[in-house]
Amino acid sequence: MKRILVFLLVVGLLSPSCLGAENAPPGISAEAAILMDAESGRILYERDAHSKRLIASTTKLMTALVAVGSTPDLEKVIEMKPEYQAEGSSMYLKVGEKLTLKELLYGLLLASGNDAALAIAGGCAGDVETFVGWMNEWAADLGMENTHFANPNGLDHEEHYSTAYDMALLAQAVLEEETLREMVATRSITAAGRSLTNHNKLLWQYEGCRGMKTGYTDAAGRTLVSCATRGNQTLICVTLKDRDDWKDHAALFDYGFKAWPTHLLARSGKEFRALPVTGSLIPQVKVETASDVVYPLSLKERVKASITLPQQVEAPVQKGDIAGKITFRVGEEEVGETYLLYTADIPADLPGPTLFQQMRDLLRGRGEEPSLAAFCLKVG
């Protein structure tokens, strides 16, 4: 029978003077914005985050994600075709020029090449329309419910839109791809004979910035997806139609790291307790946490932990099997959990039958005949 225990974890306690106006969200210029904790997905700040808007070249994060997901060979050679030429920001590709997918991705993410976007789409999928279809399928899989793509470069189109929240989901997915994580954080590089410099000024202006993607059209205004890391916490920020995005992102990051620090609620491999064992000569087995649990908390929040474990366990027990779990909640919302695992093998090792039991079993027609010496020792 399993029992559930509930106890309160008190974390993030600071003096009342620390809970003042300095931890209030900053004033920003963006019409739509969101600040998200990358690990947990918790929303730390939002403004009109679910309204559909033009997103300009931040689109290229999805282009890059679909490209590496569909074509893992980054040395694949793609030839520039006339139909890949495009208006706006460009990598200045020449018709007939051949580049690797890796070179095109740098041109896409650093120089924001609209021509690179079309070349990647056509080179990976065979034609641009098919690739755009993949982009929409990827968006659906990521839960980007208010997003639709009409092209791979972000040029204005009535059927091309997303939201601040959906773009934060996209940023989470990009961070999980090591290749893209490195590319968006690159300040400058030489690729395909071109010197490419990242348009994201936060890479120079904000300590801990790990890049992402800028965007601009007259209709969309300035759009920006960025992320930054401080200690063991990474935050994602998205602003749409923002006339002062560099300043706003820096202010939102400062706010998030100060007002919503991440807390380690459970550590992987931490011994938790020992459980009594029945059916074995070994009286106890220890259990430990299976994984880290981290979560950002405001300075006033408290966490409750519910523990589900049996009062005792019957042998045999196998190391690594699930014994129970710990569930963490803030209020009524579940914010994380970790399983509790047995740390050792416990055999079902009961004492052998007594001589009397052996004789009884023999008379009943089962069991091995006890030795004469053993019998004489017993009765002599």
C-alpha cells in the first residue's frame, strides 16, 4: 500500500525590503511581448502575447529548424537558381553558385539572407512550396496554434503570421538543436567567401546573450527573438513591433533573472530515504531521485511537495525500478516531478527449510531426502 505525504518547501525567502518596486516588470515599447523561462516554459511576463502579427525575418528560425530536421547532412551542396533571388536583406548569392547547407544557414541566421532562405527551402524539399508546408507541420507539432507560414523568409503576406507566445515555443525548439544553438550565438564568421556579421546587437550589448534572430519590415516593424543565460537559468524574450527592442530585451532579462530566479527542487541521484523490505535477509533498500527538477519562482511563492511511496516493499527488488515519485506544486498547479528509484538489487532470500520441514516434505512425497548425518545431529 502506498502512502502520500505532503510537505512545504520554503524557497526564495528574502526580507520584505526585497519585494518592492525594483522587482516590478519594466515599461517597454513593444506592442506584443513575452518573457519565458526556457527550461520550464513558465511565462514570467507577457503583453498581448497571443495576438496574430507579422513577424518578419524571425521566421528564419523556423526555416533553420526545418532545414536541420529534414536534412541532417549540413555538407549537402545546393545550387543557386534564378527563382531563389529575393528582395530585402540578402546574402547576395549568384545564379549557379553552389554552397553547402551549413554555409547557407549562416547566411540565413547572421546576414538574414532572403535569398539564402529560398535556396535552403528549395534545396531541402525540392521546391519552396513543399518546404513551407513542412514549416506549418513543424509549427503544429510544436503547439504553435496561432501561426501560419507563407514563405521561408518572412516577407509580408496576409497568410504569414505568428504570436509572441508561439515564437517563444519556436525559440525553445531551436535551443534544443545544438547546431542552431551555436549558429545563432555566432557574432561573425567567414562562409562561402563572405564575411558575415550577426545583426543581433545584444550579442555585444548584453552579458550572457546567446543570440537568436532579428527582423524588420515596414508593416511588421522591428521584431526580435532572443535568449540569455545567467547561472543555470536561460530566459527567452520575444518582442513584436517594438521601436526600442535592444533596450526592452535587456530590461526584461534583468527583470526575469532578479524577480524569477530558478530554484533546484530536486537533484538527480540524491538519496531520499530507506524502505523496509520483506521477504529477504536484507532489511532495507534505499531510494533516490531520478532527475533534476528546476523551476523559476517569484520571491513570494512557496512550493508543496507530495511524496508517493509504499510503506514497505517485498523482495525481489531490482535496482533502477520505480519505487514512487515526488510531485511539486505551486498552489494547485503542478510544476515538476521526479521518480524515486531503488538503488540496489534485493533478492528474495528467505532462510532454507528446517530439518523438521524437510522430513515432513519427504513423508508427503516432495523435497530432497535429508542426510543421515544431519538427522543424527538433530536427534542425537
